[in-house]
Amino acid sequence: MAPTSKKQLGNVLVIGGCGFLGHHIVNLLLSSYDCKISVLDLYTTRNRRPDSDGVGYFNGDITSLDALIPIFNKIKPDVVIHTASPTLVGGNKQMFYKVNVEGTKSVVEACKQTGVKALVYTSSASVISDNATDLINADERWPIIPPKSQTEYYSQTKVCYAINHYGLKGNAFKPDPNFSQTHVLITNQQAEAEIHVLSQNRTGSSKFLTCALRPAGIFGEGDVQMVPNMMNVYRDQKTGFQLGDNTNLFDFTYVGNVAHAHCLAAYALLRTSALSTAPLSHEKIDGEVFMITNCEPVYFWDFARMIWKCQGSTKGTEHVWVISKEVGNILGTLMEWGFWLVGKKSKLTPREVKYSCMTRYYDCTKAKERLGYEPIVKLPEGIRRAVKALEDQYQKEGEKKSQ
Amino acid sequence: MGLLKQLPYFLLHPNQLRSIIQWKLWHDPVHTRDPSKESESLKQCFYYLDMTSRSFSAVIQELHPELLVPVAIFYLILRGLDTIEDDMTIPLEKKEPLLRKFDEILELDDWTFTENGPDEKDRELLVHFDCVLKEFKLLKPQYQKVISEYTKKMGNGMADYANNAEHNIHGVQSTKDYELYCHYVAGLVGAGLTRLFVDAELANPALLKRPELSESMGQFLQKTNIIRDLREDFDDKRRFYPKEIWSKHVDNFDDLFVPANIDKALATTSEMVLNALDNVPQCLFYMAGIKDQSVFNFVAIPQVMAIATLEAVFRNPKVTTGVVKITKGDACKLMMESSQNLRTVCDIFQRYTRRIHKKNTPKDPNFLEISIACGQIEQFIESIFPSQDPKKLTLLHGADGPVTTIEDEEKRRQEKEDKKDVFLLLLSVVGTLFVISGLMIGAAYLLGARFDIAFSELTKGKLSPDRDAAQSIVAKHDGHVEL
């Protein structure tokens, strides 16, 4: 693309720009947009662009408004893309809440005080899931699940929740039991933060504009959760299990496409802010949420099998032991009671069977129509890239160890 | 015919026989053709229609009276064109002008063609083509115009192909060429028929603004036939699989038929199936635009047959050795189900899509792509017939905690009652057990059972009775021996 045809974004601040999604946004801004890029993150050492790219890096804690204001004043961003969320490993409820909800609130406040024109907030498609009911072709009309209904279920879920949401942890039946709880917690906080961000649209003296994106199941290079977990299943040679009949469709979204959607949203908000009149309701972007997917829902186990295939698996499905939902339920019930009798907790329960057979896919027509969004990387290519990146990383780590 | 021969098969597959009988007995055509009111030439036309196509003939003859004859004549004309194109015994310099000027032939009154090779199966139709021409002139002028226009387009397209030396020697090259061929022989038919449906006010005029929809209808049928006829076409020295696809899996087209290459052949047909599946959402969209039941049946039946055929050929090694067909029983079942409404047609598509997905294997080079194509069909069906209602969900998860609807209230009341029922049931079971045990223990006591001894022995840890010891224990307990 010729530089002149690049879209202009002015001064862009990417909060969390050294994170998984954030650094993909920085890369895309560098390659395809005409703008000055700044990154604000708690630590700016990882995923850092070389100095020659001219990206400004700022260390800062978003939970402190006093720390944010001087940085904002220095950067003078036109648009802020807020992707920061603490990593799921290690951390407690208070810390998560502080970053997700209070941090977002202070970002909003800093934007308003320093005359930022637009804010794009990264939410999650999980905000409309109660983790028990199927989501079939769900779109933005689906309601946010209040924390009560979500937590009601999360206390009961341990195993397959994580299989569904972030892949399998090491063993087909044994993901990190605390993981799903943390995830639900964060989802609730994202919902709270999302509501706050949208409520602040067109408020304050600068009348700044906001919108929120809800990506579903992000994966890609730099992924530390979903793809690595699924890759471990292949390394542990545990690809021979399948819970459920594998008719449940799932959305997995390549991180580069999510980054693309963020840039489009930022651009669209800036364009809106340059208008003298408010846009028509069916073209509105500010104050709106958008589902972001790869527009390629696939059957859950097919995604895992494609990852294994990229890792070198030549197996078909002949070796797979399919535990049907019904049998899984009976087995789960028996195991639950059996383990209960000996005072232990079963790894397979009917509830977990239910989760692994859940359908969760979305309709992202709204993003297509209003943002002009269209995935730029297809799912198979996205998976190949993600697996390749991780394998390279493992190889490097292996070389380091052997030295 | 060979019913006796098929008897063992039907004994083993009673469902198949059931479907056939049901179709024959219960199928109620929306319209029925009335031969008594037809002219001799029209009767003759229907005779050739039966002769040239058994499957299409049946659905055509049940069409709305307004379109019955126009569609039948359109079909016969295209079949005539096809018979000339197909015939390799006609030299190119003779064939090409015939194809290009076929629309002009329609203006003639007594044109017939006797130069087809003796083996050409539909040569009789062209020998007696005057009956078709006669009936064509009796059609409403607007229908004549549409038929003539599309005959011309199709004839020219076929002539281009016949002229294409590269294609004749090496077969179809690119996927684009392949789809262009399907456009000439099938996509145009879809477009022409759509014009007739809309002119007769039996379909939504919006279909004319979305020509890609009728195009997909034709493409999907044609592609399915091409995939299925791989072996037959190969034996006839024709190849429609584009080189762009097969060359990814084998070096020479002939290699597809070497038994040792079966995995590569399957990978090739899979990629062809994947290409065809991409047309499905548009086909379903098209069918949503049909207003009349008889027209709906006419367009839907071939489509469901195609998806079922596609499922049958998908990852089926027999494609390289013969013709894979769906069973007659399945065909009857599909006709019954599809001649209802869009919902039942979508259900069939979903069923077969899931079967295709089930047969899909990671060994296939296009494993994930096929999975995605299946998922997209399912998502499209979901967009036509959503299974979730966001309004209801909003009520369920209202912002101020769950808002109860009347249904919920009813459900809760029902659950409460159910719980009470279960409790009462348990109580009565326990009560009955208690009473019966009481009665039994009471009766035993009356008959002289010594519970006092039994209890003291049990407390000592003796769980099983010892018959010899029993007497002595009793004696010891009571202080005397009763002998």
C-alpha cells in the first residue's frame, strides 16, 4: 500500500500495548496507518518495537489517575485504545477489580480531562454468557449477564469450562481448576467496565466518543493460554478423547483480526467526532458495542485437531474415543458419587459434560456493516501462524536450556 | 420389475421400503397435469420430457398450470442444445454454428435434427424437435422472449467451450473456468427459470436483483453432478474437475483412478465438495424467495437431492470406480420432507451438513476449511430460523436481577409442586417400608423369634448365624435345655 493511501489516526495511545492483543494493534498501526503511536503499560519491556519504529513507550499504572494525567498531557492522544487487562495467572480478586474496573474508570477520566476525542475499549464476548446456556449466533441484542447469574454457575464449574474457553490444560480432563473462576470474575468486571465506558460516551466538556469491542476467543502469536494449552494435549499424546458429539460450534478469533477491528473502530470514532451532526442510529458507532469474530465458527474439537495437525499429527479420528453427552452424564454422575463417597472431588461431572458440549458462536454482522470489518486472516492461516510462533518459541527455549 | 430381486434388500432395510411406499401412497401433488385437455404435440412433448429426464419430469409436471408448459418447453429446448453439445460425433465446424444459432432455430416451425450419433441417448428428441417448436410458439410472448434469450446465452457459452481447444485436450484448467462452465450449463438455467417464476408472479421480484442467488442454485446442482460423475466422465474421455484443484493432489489426472492413490483421490473430491458447499447458503437464501408451493417443490427437490448426493460422495472411495447414488428410499424420504417448506428443507441441509462434518477427517488437506464451510451453512440456517430470542433472554437476565415472566412463574410453581410430589412419594415409600417391616417383625415376635438374643449377639460382633451354636446360646441364655 502506498503511504499516501494510509488512513490517518493522529496521535494514538495504546494502553496495554505490550500485551498479547495490544502489541498486535501496535504492529498493525505501524504497518497500515498514518499515525504517531504511544504505548502505556505497566512494564514495557516485552513485545517492544525497536526504537527505529518511533513508538513511544511509557511505564504507568492505570489505576492511578495522578500518574495518568501527566502522561496523557505529554502524548496528547487523539484516540485511546484501551486493551489492558491483568494476565490471568496469579493475582487476586482485589487486584483484578482494581485494574479492570477502577483502572478503566481512571482511563476514562484521564481522556475527559485531557481532551481525548475517542476511546475504544476491549471487552469480551463472554459478557453475554452465563456459562451454562448455549449462545447460538448471538449478537449485540443479547443481554449482558449480571454478575449474580454468572457467579451462580462459576462456583460449580471447574473443568470443562476451561476446555471451552481457553482450551485444554495439559490433560483432556484436567485444566487448572481455579482458572475458570478467575475468568468469570474478569468477565464480570469487563462487563462493569464496558457499561461504564459506554455510559461516558459524549459526556464531559470535550464530548469524547467511546465504543466497546467484544472479541470471542482470541488466539494467535503471543497467545499464552488457548493455543499453548491445546498444543500440550498433543505433546502429552492425549488427543484420543472427545467429550460430546462435536456438533457444537465455537468462535475462535485470530488476534490480528481483533487488532484490525480495533483500528477500524478508532478510525470510525475519529471520523464521527469530525462530523458536525450526530450519525443516524443505524450507522452509529459511538456508544455502541460490537461482536468481533473470525466469522468462521467451527466445531469445537475441529479447532483442536487443526492445531494438532499443525504440530505434525497425521492421525484421523479413528483413534478417538468419543464419550457421548449421555454416557458422559452417566459416567460423570457415577464418578461424582463415587468420589463423594471416598471424600474426593470428581474431575468429570455432569455439569462439566454440559460445558464441553456447549455451543458458543456469534453473529458479527453489525461490525461488518458499521465498521466495515472483514477478517483479514482466515482461521486456518491464523492457526498455522499461532502454532508456528509457539513452536519457534519452544525451540528457542529448548536451545537455551541445552546450552 | 426387479422387486423380487430387491426383496432381500428391503427386508434388511425396511425403512427404505417404508419411505418408497409412503411417497407413492401419500404424496399429494399441488397441481396435476391434465393430459385429456392437451394437444397431440404437447402430449408428445411430455413423452420426450419423461424420456430425457425422469427426475425433472416428475417435478415439472406438478408445477403451477401457469408455468407447467413454459418450463417443460424450456427444459426440452435446453436438453436439445445439450444433446448437440455432448455429441462428439458431430464435427466442430458443424456444431459451433448450431449452438450459436439455436435461438434462431426456435423461430422455425419444422426444424428437426437427425445427425446425432446413434448412441446419443436423447437423439429421438431432436429427431422430433418440431413438436417442441410448435408448442414454443403457443407460449405467452413474454415467456418466449425469456426462453429465447437464455437459449442464446447458453448456446454461445457452450460454443465457446466447444471451441476451446485447450479445454478439449486438457480438460478444465482453473477453478474460474470450471465455474464459468457451470454458469453456461446451469447458472443460466437458474437465471432463466427465475425470470419465468417472477414473470408468473410466483416468486419474489427481489430475486432478479440478486442474480448470484439463482447462479448458486444452478452451480450447486451442476457441481454436484460433476463431482459424482468423475468416473463416468473419465471413461467418456471428459474431465470437468479443474486442473487447479486436482493438480494439488496428483501429477496426472489419470492417477486419481489408481487404487494406491485413493487418499489423494479423496483429497481431490473433498476439495471439490468444499467448493460446492460454498454455494449452499445462497441456495437456501434463494429458496426463501419462492412464494408458490409448486415452484418451491420444483426448486427444492433437486437441491436436497444434491446435498444428499454430495454427502454420499464425500470421502467415498467408490467415486473413483463407479457412480455413487442415493438410494431410492432416501430419495423418496427427501422428496416427502422437502416438498413442504423452507424450514424442512433447512433441516435436511443441516442434517446432511452435519453428516459431512462427521465424515471429515484431519487427514484431509482441507480439513478445517470443510469444517468452516459446514459451520457457515449451520450459521446461515440459524440466521433464517433463530433458535434463541434475545428479548426473552433480556427478560430472564434483567438488570435488576432476574425478572420473572408468567412462564417462569408457572415453571417455578411447577417445580415446587414437583418437589412436593417427590417428597410425598419418598415419605410414602419409607412409610410403607416401616409398616411392612413392623408387621414382619411383629409376626416373627409372635411366632417366637428371640430378638433379645439376636441383638446381644450382634453387639458382640457376630453378623452371621451359626446354626449349631444357636441352640446352645439359647440354652445358655435361658438356663435350661429343652430336649
